[in-house]
Amino acid sequence: MIKTLLFDFGDVFLNLDKTATQAHLKRFGITEFNKEMMIKNQAYEMGLITSTDFISYYTGKFPQLSELDFIHAWNSILVDFPRHKLDFLKNLAADDQFELILLSNTNDLHIKWVEENINHFTEFKACFDALYLSYEIEMRKPNEDIYQFILTNHSREPKEILFIDDTKENTAAAEKLGFNIWNLQVGNQDVVDLFNINRHLF
């Protein structure tokens, strides 16, 4: 029996444009994230380096890039948060049938943007029994430790959790551990259809 709904944030609730950051950086001659940059990005997402150090890394590596240019490019992935998704979540919370947890790979700059630009973010956070952001807990999906963290912290068996995430790599890792998963197909599926699409689990 499903007792916990474990939600991703980006492209489940918050709409993303995953090509936007690199498109913006191309204007400054940065055509791709190389291996070193990807390692730095993941370290930042795990809270292992500060925003100041992260920005300094990029502006130091690419002198043509100002701090404001980089922050704008970095946050350009973030688009909007449709109200109907919040209404769905608020109804779920009001029903009080499931434990609701948010588990997001994110970072300080992105969350600051969300706090400043998404008017109902406070309402959104209030719907959850627990909210885990990768840069705060120093773990990230799809590493096994983050899923074990959820199981231990909430005294759950994997079969008692439905994990909703748009990234196949993340849901595949959770499925190997025995979680029920919904790999949400962005553009073709909407989180508000959770119970219709996953009726076999309820």
C-alpha cells in the first residue's frame, strides 16, 4: 500500500527550459559544459561549494562573463509554476491520505530565484510533510544514499513509496531499490493526472 508520495520539483511542478542555460552561455562563447564544469555543477548542487565560489569559478574561467550575466544564464532554466499544479497539491495535502515529501536536485541560486519570482512558493512548501533540497542535505539523485536517507528518515519500506520524477536516471535508481516509480513524461503528462495514470497502485 502506498503511504508516501515522493515528488521531484523541476518539470513536475516548476516548468523548466533545460536548454536555456547553455543557449544563454553560447552568447559568451561557452558552447558546452565539459567534465570539469559538470563536476563543479554537481558539487554546487550538493552544497559542497558556496554560490560565491561557484559564480567566481565561471567568471574566472570565462572573463568575458560578468557575475550578472552568469546568474541570468544559470537561472534561465526556470520558467514558471502553473497554478493548477499547486491546487492539485493543496487538495492532496487537505485530504491527508498520504505523506507528502519533496526531493529536489537544486541549488541556492535557483531557490533564491524561485522565492523571488514564484508568488505561491510559500503555499507550495506548506503542503509537504518534509522538503529535501540536494544542496541542503549534501546528497543528490540518483545516488543511492539519498533514497536510503528517505527510507530511514521516514521509517518506510520502498514499496510504500511512489516516487514521481521526470528524469529516467533518477526513477531507475529508485526502482532498483524497490520504490514504486512514475517517470513523468514532460510535455505528454501532467502531475495532476497522477491517480489516473498510476491507478494500478491505488
